[in-house]
Amino acid sequence: MNKEILNRLSQLTDEERELLKGHRTIDRSLYYAPDKDEKNTVIDHSIVLDNGKLIDIRPHTRFVHFPKHSHNYIEFVYMCQGETGHIIDGQSITLSEGDLLFMNQHATQEILPASKDDIAVNIMIRPQFFNEVLPGISKDHNPLRDFLVSCLTDSDMGGNYLYFPARNMLPVQNLMENLIWLMLETPEHTRSLAQQYMALLFEHLVSMAVDILVPENSYEQNLMIHFLNFIETEYKDASLSDFIEKENVDIYFMSRLIKKNTGKTFKELLMEKRMKTAAGLLKNTGLSTVDISFSVGYENTSYFHRLFRDTFGMSPREYRLR
């Protein structure tokens, strides 16, 4: 990795200076919401992501044992130099230079102390960031796409982490170096470019799927991930009957499974995806409301307008102009 980047990432933080003075535990105020008690183990995005950002970066804190915790955001760990030990959902993983570890908001993590020369970065991402990245990834089932789909649901579907021993993949190393440089140098202009870098990164990582360490899931967990993937990719024309025919499962079994895991029905999930997509098109394209209505699966534009207002509390035009 570029020496200038390593030098910047290796600078001692205020927290690390306190640890070297003899403090033996993490400073909870830097990670956990202040209104939570000591038993809370969920690191909060409102604390670690500045000013409501969708993506941010920070060097991994060295010299301390991080007790078991989870996040209410997605975290990518990239090992720039040295190594770190992690326990993810009970699985021990050692990250070496060039390796990547992805965790969704359902994973539990424990981190062993790192030394001065063990340099890693944590890239912290809120789920909404992936709304514009996911469509660019191959629609075929692969561990990375399944992982990203799991990031977009509030339910734990399993498959909560991915480990990539990517140290020998030069394109991945170059992309990570560029992404880190971008976020260190121009943090106020990172979202769009970061999404482009992420899309390229995922494209390269999909090609090395055979080398990914993926936790085993149950049949029901895999079926739900396939279902959520189906909603993400086929929302315009999706029907539950098409999915159950494809997967050869009973419609009543599938309906109960969907409700149990998401708290919603098929129709509710489909409408939610269509409305989110429509909102994105209103903000990011010049398409007419009629074209957007058709593109997300509604030929009756009056019905589309009513659903949109019920969802967002305003008309599509008002949403676009706000």
C-alpha cells in the first residue's frame, strides 16, 4: 500500500494514546449511544458515522480487546498491513495484509488486540448506500449478492459475513487503495464515487467466489435469501406464484416463512421495493412520473400516485422538488 496512506492510518489516535497510558478497555462513548446501558453491545451508526453520512472510514483501534458486539450498519474491514484476529459469529478468522472482511448488521464480532504495526481500516456503511450498487451486480446467485441482499433486511437470514483472502488480487488491492485515499482526501464528495468504486470492487470479488469463506445457512435461510434476491431483481413483474414454481415450494409454507422472517407479506415487501425504486428514480433521473410508474410495475398511474402518497406522505412531484 502507498506509504503516505499507511503513515496517515498509523498515526496514534487520542483513544490509542489513552490505551497506551494504561487504560485497558474501549471508550464506550466513542461507539455506543449515550442513552444505552452498559449491557448494550450494538455499536451505533449515529456515533461512528459523521453527520448522517451513508459511508465513512476510520482506522481500526489498536492495543485493546474489543468485546463481543454487533453494529446497526454494515462494516468492511480491510487489512492494510500486519494482521488482526476476529471472532465472527463464533468463527475465528485471522486477517492478513490485503484481506477483506464484510459483516452485515446481524453479525457478532469480537476483536483481539492489534499491535502498532497492524494497520486496518473500518469502512462503515448504512444499508441505503447499496440501493444503487446492488442492481449492477450479476443477478445470478453468488455469495456476495446474497450477502448484500441480507444487508437490506431487518431480519437475520444467516450468511452474516464474508471473508475474502484477496491479498493476491491486484485489482482489488488497487481499488481498495483508491477508495481509502478518496475517503481520506475528499470526505465531503465521496458518496457517488464510492458507489462506483464499490461496484467495481464487487465485480472483481464475484469472480473469486470460490475463495470466499461463507458461513453455512439452513435451508430456510437460503430460501429467504433467494426470495429477497427475487424481489430485488424482479420487482417489476414479480409474483409469489412465479417464485414458488421456480423454487418448487408450497405457497402457504412460503407465505408463512416470509411473514415469520420479515413481519410483512409478499405484497407489502413488493410494494416497499417498488416505492423505494420509484423514489430513487425521481431523485436521480429526469424520467416522467408516468414512465417511472410503468418501470416499477404499475400501469395504473392513479394507483401508483395513491401508493406513493401513502408511503411518503407527499406526491411524486413534491418528492422530486423537495
